[in-house]
Amino acid sequence: MTDAARHYDAVVIGSGFGGTMTALPLARAFKTRDKGEKLLMLERGTWWTTPVGTVQDKEVAAKEFLDHKDQPAQFWSSAENFRGFIDIFTRCVRRSSNPDGLYDLTNFGRYLPLKIGLASNDGVTILRASGVGGGSLVYANVTIRPPEFVMTDVQWPLSWDKAARDTYYDLARDAIGTGVLWALNNREAKQNPGFQPTVPGPAVNTGLSNIVTRTARLDPRWVQVPDPLNAARGVKRIDPAYSAPTATPPDVWNNLWIDRARVFQSTMGLPAADGSAALTDDFGTVDSSINDINPEPGPFDPKGQPKNYCERQGRCIVGCLPGARHTLNKQLMGAVLGGPPSKIAPQGTPALLGDAIELEALAEVDHITAGPGGGPPYEIHYRRRHKDNPKRFDREVVSADRVIVAAGCVGTNEIMLRSKKNGLPNLSDKVGYGFSTNGDYLAFLTDTRERVSLTRGPVTTSFAHFNNTQDTERFHTIEDNGIPRALSALTGRGVPLFKSLSKGRHTRLFIWWSLFLYLLGRIPAFVKALFTNFRTRSDEFVSEDEMTMNMMCIAAMGRAAADAQFRLGGFGETTLRVRRDHGHAFLKDPIYEDISQTLERFARRLTDVGDSHFMNPFTGKVAGALGAKSIGLSHPLGGCRMATSAAEGVCDEHGRVYDKSKDGGTGVYEGLYVTDAARIPTALGVNPSLTIAALALYSADYIIAKLPAAQAPAPAPASAGTP
């Protein structure tokens, strides 16, 4: 066993939505109980923060504060042009030579000799984050709930009813939108008017927002319709009175909208100029987990203290320089380390959870082993990377009475598969089964009739649902997707190039030769532009905004099958492999045909070019010719799915991990839990962050209720109904 000094009451693996939403409530309970209990979070990535001054942090003190705390930290890439792309690719992409990178582009397949590339891929490429805050560092900030028919599917072994689901989803909105500790204190204050919190819960964020205007404080003049799944906020959407072709004058108010939001919502949800019906009646503005300032004519209200707010820079997925996004590293910093000095708090602020929690960055978990009795204390084996040279590491082991695995869908599956082989032999034989792409699909349309302005605003402003009342197995969501300026040149020139190449021959040699000639031609074109630009501005000198001005980018999700399996890779293979049942290609899932049909109808309304179609550069003929054809996704789900026994899945509705040797497969490894996207048993058809958070808070209540008797009462078990 390990040294007693390295034993914890709980260890949480991962710091994304599943990890943070479980760890902070549990550490809060430890601090409230005042029994000396301690929780450790292990995160494989580093801290990330902005390099420029913000409303809250004008002197950029956060990085200095992290350095003072001896924490590894990096800055977001800040260049707003092609230099930014180079910075992202060289410094921020995670690879063996750069293990503290942020973006982990995970491919699955069989290597070429010397690992110079993949000889074949499994049809899926997953973009995930590696950093304190997990997926919140790179997600689109969309906080959306799936329809009820998803949650009542027979594959979801949940005992909570509609009222309990409503309550937990509202709690999750508060936890993401304002702060986990704030949300928990607020819940208890509502249940007990005399409640005095032992652990303070200041508002870390200003709450969820709906951002469609070109700048903060502009009144969007939208209409609001009821939403039974979001009663408090409803759905805000473009006002048809100002958007209809017969409006006089047309768009008089909607000209204040971000172009992309205006074009998306008016094209998706309103009748066309020729009188044809709207594409869908279920559309609107997404709830964004981004700070913003309330629109006029209401009073200016920064909610108690200066807060960062959205400056419409379009940088959400590459790092928000104004610091407006509700990334979980903000909450973790305040809870674990405290806050840096500022004009409001010159000496900084103390850690909210004090000695009840630690966070170790650059700690990459390999596997978990059970104690001598097949249960706790568990040992967690991991690599602790050196702060100054992350390629070097030491092997470490800690032990814990409780282990919460929340390393993200891919990370959790890999840890659990290795643990089944090395230390938890009685895990379900279904470990790795039930993976779903969630129908993720990214596509581009060129030559839009109206200017879309992809680089302005948050990365996602609007959504549209399809097949939400009939044919619900084909339910899917379409959202607009912005492009950061750092990626604008790559997108603005690359998408038309791929579109052109797809019309020619599709041999690998021809594609590579064509790309070589194209790149070779850029040099003389630029030199020529230097001597001709004085007459007419050359295309070489258009701005990043203009490169994607007339291009629409969408992200889609849908109810793809959860019928794929992860397994550990062997010699000459990636560490994980994945395949669908019966060897079916991921792209052949019927949901992708449904999404394509919706995009065809959408395209016909967006452009006057007859043969213009949405194109996915990762699944087209060019990618196929290069041997790189695969679905690119960022919302992987399942693999350690919830079920009623070990014969069907890996954990129960509370996240308790099954021990197949106990009680006919319904017994559990005491104190071992899975609380992230890996346990979701089906596709959601929407962005999963809110659902992951709601389920994690549900599990946290259960874990806290099962703690030994303490000085302070634990919350009621989640299965009893509302929290």
C-alpha cells in the first residue's frame, strides 16, 4: 500500500463537467463536516488563462498568481491571424513531444511503420481538451437540454421523474452559469430560509446569457416563447415582424443582430420569400454559458462587482481573451487556490474550500487497483509530469476510499479498460461498449446570398431542432458555428480548395500533386500582388473577416446509434481502437442521411448558386483519397454506460461501478464511480455539457448522502426525488 500521507478520502480523476460537478459538492461536504476529510483532483493537463487585461484582471495577475502557487500554466494563443494558427498548431496541440498541449486530436487506427502516420483509421477522430477545466476550455458554451423522449428511453435506467429532472437541470444551469458553490447554497437557502452557509459561495459568473447582438447592451428586440424544459428562461428568437419579406421597412431592428445569428434564425425558422414554409418551428437563441451585460433599456448591472463580458471576438474555442466564458478553471481556481490580487481584493482571496481539496495538474492516470478485499482503499497509478519539462515524468500512486472517474469519454474508457486488465478484474465485460458519436457533424457552405460574418460573436448563437415530435429516432439539432480569426485563412482558402478538388480525380497522388501546385502558386501570387495592389486591392490582402464573410458553418448533432465498442490497442495500433457492431462505418448511421437532407434544404435557402451544397471536409472525396476519411467529433458519449446490471453496462444511475462477481452482477465496487459522458447510454442529439453536469450533481448528492454520519446533515439521497 501507499504511504499514509498519500491517502485521501476521495480522488476525482478529471476536472471537466463530470469531475468538477462531483468534486466541488463533495469537497464542500467535507469542509462542512469538519472531520479533516480531503479530496484530490487529478488532471492530466495544465492551467490555461488569458495573456491580456480584462475587466476583472487588468494587470493579468492570474498567470502570476498561478506561478506563485507553483502551478503549471500557459496562455491562450492570442494572435488573430494566421500566426495564431501556427501558435495553436505548434504550442497548443497535444502530442507526445508536447504533452501539456490543450487540444488532443485523438485518432484511432493502425500505424504505418515508425509511426509516421496511420495506415488505416477507424472512422472517428475526436477533438478533446487537456487542461484544468476539461472540455469547458474548448466547448461552444451551449447549455441545452435534450427532449424528454431521450431521457425516457428504455436504455436510461433512471428512477428520477420529470420533476426531479427539472430540478437537477435547473441546478446544473445555476452551477455552470453562476457557480457550483453558489448553486448549492442557493438550493439550501430555498429549502431552509434560515440557512447560513458554512462554505461561502460567491457568484463566479453572472449567469447564462443569450447573445445575438453586435455588441453588449443592444436590445435584440426578440420574441420569447415558453419552453417546458426551461421554464424560467424560455426560448428567445428573432421577431418575424421585423424579418418577414413584407416587413416595412425590413430588418429595421434586426440589423443590430450578429449577421450569422440573423441569417440562421430567419432562414431556419421563418417562411421564405417565395411563401414556402419555415424549415422548423423549433428554433431560437442558445443559452450561452458566457458573461454578458443585460441589454437596454434595463439598467447597467454588473451583478455586484466588475465582471468580464462577451466582446463578440468569436474566439470561444481557441480561448476567450476577455475571459467572459464560464470555463470551469475559474471555479476550480477560487475553490482550490483562492483568487489573485485585484483592486477589489488587494491581498487576493482565500481558497473557498480550504484544506478540503487539492488539485494536481499534469497528472495522467494509468489505471486503478482495488484493495485486498476487492474494494477500498483503491490505488490510483499515474504519471506526474514535470512542470518545467512535461516530457519527463515520475510514476506516482495515491490511495483513496472513494474514486470518481471523470476523465472524459475517451479518457474514462481507456482508464477503465486498463484497470479491468490490471487491477479491477470484476468490472463488467461491457466496459467499452455503447459508444456513440452523438451524430456530430461539421459542414461548410460557400457563396451565401447574404453576408454571414463567421468571425463575429460567440462561436454559437442559435439552434434548430428537427424531428422532435414525430420520427423522434431521427431527432437532430443544427447550430451555427463561428470561425476564430486565427483559423479564418485556413478555412476561407481551404474549404473552396477542397470543394474544387472534390470535382476532379480522387487518387491520392493527384490530390497531393494538386495541393503542392496550389501552395507553390501562392508565392508568385503574393509577389505579383505587391506590384499590382496599388491599382486594385489584391485578394492577398483581404482581412480575416472577409475570408469567411460569405460562408456558413454549421455543427450538427443527432440520435446516432450507441452501438460501437472501444478496446485497447495492440502492437502497431493506437492505444485505443473503436468499431461499430458488425463493422458498419460510422458515417453510414442513418442519422447522417437525415442531417444531410436538412442541410440540403437549408443550403437552397442560403445561396443562389444552384450546385452549392454543405461540405464536410473530413468525410468528402478528398479526405477519402488521402486515407483520412473519418467523422470529426467533439461530443463522444458512452462506453461505460449506465444500466441495471453488469450484464448490460458498467455502472448504475448514480454512477456506482458494478462488480460482476457480486449479487448476480448487481453488486458494486464500493466507493467507485463514473460521473462523466462515458456513462451516458444513448446519443442526446444536443450538446451534452448540461446533461453531464446534471447527472454529476445527481451522483454527488448520492455520494454525500452515503458518507458516514457526521456533524452536519447530508442531503437527501437523489433517488428520493428532488434534491
